[in-house]
Amino acid sequence: MRLPNWFTERAEPASPDGEIRVSTLELFFDLVFVFTVTQLTTLLTDGFGQDRFIGEGALRALLVFGVIWWMYSGYAWLTNTIPPVRAARRVLLLLGMAGFLIVALAIPTAFGDGGTAFAFGYLLLVAVHAGLYLQATTAFWRVVPFNVAATGLIFLASFVPGPLEYLLWAAALVMLWGSPYFIGQKGFPLRAGHIVERHGLLIIVALGESIIAIGIGAHGHAGAGFLVAAALGLALAACLWWTYFGGDDESGAEHALARRDPVTRTRLILAAYFYAHVPMLLGVVAAAAGVKKAVEHPFDPMKPGPAVALAAGVALFLVGHRWYRGALGLAQAPARMAGTAAALITIPVGLWSATAQLGALLVLLVALLAAEHRRRPAAHVDADHTPDAVRRGSHG
């Protein structure tokens, strides 16, 4: 594409081996995206009144998360390839943030009156993303048809009722997530350090937003029971932070990515930072929904929905983190799967007392982290290890 001089940043594309750091504008962008993610708690809590979690609310949350996560990852790859240095590109990235804000505000009614607004916000995201990415590589033309077609399906879904609406959303999700198999990874070189840092900051912001759930659950009250439950909720979020950042995983991940050739590196990033981060982020959302309900009535029995959300949120985060480490060939913690099962066992505890379930999960995570610390003082990467999925090229 031939573009005006005022719109271009550099005459030659930057080398994928030349590392860059995450800019403050990207962190600003992530704050808007995480607000979008936390809106999913509305879809989850809609089903809590019927004493169920695995139901319509959870299905809606999964479908919406799937399509917005695809576009967030697209923007993370975009700024990895084209750093937002010049004013014109910063303005367009801010326009993309506006798209995410429209999407976020439409999420609670995305399967109703807000479906058209959601589709419009998503179209804005797709258009800005394509316009910027095409400046770096013409390979992005292979992606555009999938993004536009999926947006059309979401728009069409806003005009049809019942099961057909869910089928159209599911078709859009399959089209987006299945596109790497047809597009391939050639032509999309990525810088390792930026990807690692960007997703680490995203996890921090998501955990921080989960704390807001405590304040929302307060409803202006600050009794002794609420303060106890709030402290336990904060400690639980801190343990999830420690799980992700407590070791040397970031440096190990950066090394694992940097020493690969560009195509293999892109496949590793798809496995570790696109797919494996899905259960971690969904885990934060589910746990936040559970904590929000727990602090409302801390010493009362929880309903099945919030109790399952709280336990499943912690379990999903542990599963996702294990997946992430395995994809990059980082040292695994054998106790992690046992901890996942133990988290689910706390559901009956929550049906007895909300605070008791928070305490049980906190004790579990502290014990798990202590056991891992004794067993593995630092993370390491097996230099000869390449995950089977990457060797087979299963992502494209």
C-alpha cells in the first residue's frame, strides 16, 4: 500500500529480532479491553438467580469472550509489528479503543437490543486494525476476509431470535479461531519481549479489575463480615498474581520465544499467549463474579452458581497457567493438577459459607505455591524441547 509520508513511521519494516517495550498507550488500550472483559460478569451473574452457572449466561459469556479475545490479540500483534510512535497511528489506536468501549457497553445486551451496537463496535475494531496492519505486511490481506465475515455474522445474529442467534455467534467464533489453520504463520514475525510483557501487563490489569468486584459487591456497606471477605478476596487475587509472576517464567518465556525461527515463534505465541491465556482470563472473570457475590453476604451459604464460579475460576487459572508453561517448554509443577481438582472440591464449602470457601481456596493456593517454591527454586527452559503441537505445525 502506498501511503502519505506523514502517516508512515519508517521506510523499512523493523526486524523481528529488534526488541521494543510496551508503550503507555498500549497499557491505556489494555485498560479499556479489561473493562470489556469484566462486563462479562454481567452475563455470568444473570444466571445466578436461577441457581445455575453452566447455562445460558455462561454460554453467552464464552461466545462474547471468544470474539473479543481474537481482536485483542490482533491489536497486540499489531503494536508488536507497528509501534504507535507517530501521532497519526496513536489517533487510530485510540479510535480502536473507542471500538472496544462500544463493544463493552453493548455486552450486557449483546444477545438482545445491544447486538447491533456490538457489531458496529466490532466493525470499527476490524477496520482500524486492518488499516494499520496492512502498512506493515500485505500478508494481512489473508486475514481480512475472515474478520469481516465474522463481523457480518454477528450483525446478522442481532436480527434473528432463539437458537439461530447462538449458531451465528458460534459460526463467527469458529471462523475467527479457525482462520490460522488457513492463513498460516508466514509473514507475521513477532518480537518475543514485547509479547511477553504485553500479556503479563494484561494479567495484572485483569487481576486489578477483579478487585473492583469487591467494591461493587459492598453496596456501600463495610461491616466486619464484608471486611473479612474483602481481605480474603484480595489475598486470593494476590495468590493468582504470584502463580503467574512469582517465578522466572517471563524471562524463561522470552528466551524460549527469542531463540526460535519467526514461523515457529509465531506458532508458540499462538499456543502460549492466545490459546493458553484464554482459561486464565476466563478464570479471573469467573472468580471475580464469585467474589462479588461472596462479599454481599459473607457468612451466608452461597447459591450454586457463585460457588461454582469461584471454584471454577481458580481451577481455570491453574489449568491455563500449566498449559502456558507446557506450550513454552518451561518446567512444570506436578502439584498444579492436584490443586485444580482440590479447587473444585471447595464448591460444597461455599454452599455452607461464602467466607469459608474463600478461606479454603486461599489455603489451597498458599499451600500449592509453597510446595512449588520448595520443589522448583527457579523456572527453566529445556533447550531441546519443542512442544509436539509446534513441531507438527498444528496452528497453521
